[in-house]
Amino acid sequence: MTKPIAVITGGAQGIGLACAEALAEDGHRCILVDINAEGVQAAAKGLGDDAVAMTCDMGDPDAVLALFDTIARDHGVPHVLVNNAGVAMPADFLDYTLQDFQTVIGINLTGVFLGTQTVAKQMIDAGIEGAIVNMSSINAQVAIPAIPAYCASKGGVMQLTKVAALALAPHNIRVNAVGPGSIDTAMMAGVNANPDAFAKAMSRTPLGRAGTAREIGDVVAFLASKKASYITGETIYVDGGRLGLNYTM
């Protein structure tokens, strides 16, 4: 029996790779996409012989369209799409450049829209009742002054997820999102290296620890599975309880 295909963007490391590992364990053939050609090749090799590595800048609309055309032609239409690729590009708000803002929005939001729309059309044409999972963040709800574009993009992903879920529900294509909190990945490396910053972050996390990439991957795999067959349009926050905390220590 042919394995269903799952495409994971930003799949070379961290949360993206953890999503691929969880989906592979659930029986998917994973296609990992990343701008880091060497890294994504290594990641795919570690997943097994049927995993595929592809290189793409998710902030380049033409490249994104070409990517999904190539995947459909050479491997088949995806049953699962995980829009995980993202960047933060922190800087002081008053010094934040328009170029950096547009770069972050292009990858984190426009790339998610284009990937979702393109793959949804392919799923409909192929009669696939698939699942799309977008990577949002707790920063869709809580703001940090030094990452204005990131916060704006993740809020956009939350709303785009709802819009796409409503539009695609008649085709039985489900669209959900995951909103990580403080997760032990490269993006959190600067916080981890600073004891004061780490302690401050954990003071805002009721479970008192950083999450792991695999804890995000497992939620993504759940949302992509039949176990979540009546869930669509939702953002599941995997944040150790942070959004429920109405004060900071």
C-alpha cells in the first residue's frame, strides 16, 4: 500500500524535523523542505530511505509554486501539509526596517497562504480529504516589542487558519494550527544561554520548563490524523500553561 505523503516546510531541524519524525512514525512518506540544502538532506536521510529532501525559499512565491508543482508531479499530491517554515528577525521596534518586516511576513504568512492555497487545490482535484497544519505561536496572542513582524505574522497565521478551514470544509479538508510557547530549539538558544532570561521565561510558564520540539511534533501529527477528524479552524497552544497565566512574577 502506498504511503500518504506529508510535506513539512522548515524541516531541516527543530520543530519541523520533529513534525516529520512524528508523521513518519504514523506511516507517512515525508517530504522535507528547507532553504538549508545541506541540513534538509541530512534530516531526510535520518528519517529513512523513503523520505525526500527539497530546497525552497518559502518567501519566494515563484519558488513556492514551483515546489508544489514538482512534488505533485514527481511524488504525488500531499495528504498532509505542515506549514512550519518561519523566521523572527528581532530588532528594536523604532529601528525595525521595512525590508526585515516584509521578509518575515513573506516567509511566515504569505508563504503559508500560498502553500495552503496551492496544496488545497491539488487535494480537491485529486479527491483527497487532507489535513493542513500551520505553525502559529503564542505570539499570536501575546506581544514582544522586539519581534513586531513575527508577532504580526503569527497572528495572521491564526486568522488565515480559520479562513482556510471555513473555505475548505465543504471539501473535507481540515486546517488547524499549533501555537508553541517556549520550546527548546535554536530560536530559543539565546534565552537558554542567559540564566536570567531563561528564569524570566520559565516564571511565565506554569509547568516550569521549556517544551521540546517533539512535544510540538506530536500535536501536529494528532491534528493531521483521523483522531482529529472533527477539529478544524483551531489553534492549539502548546505552551506549558502560559496563556492561562494572568500575571508575571
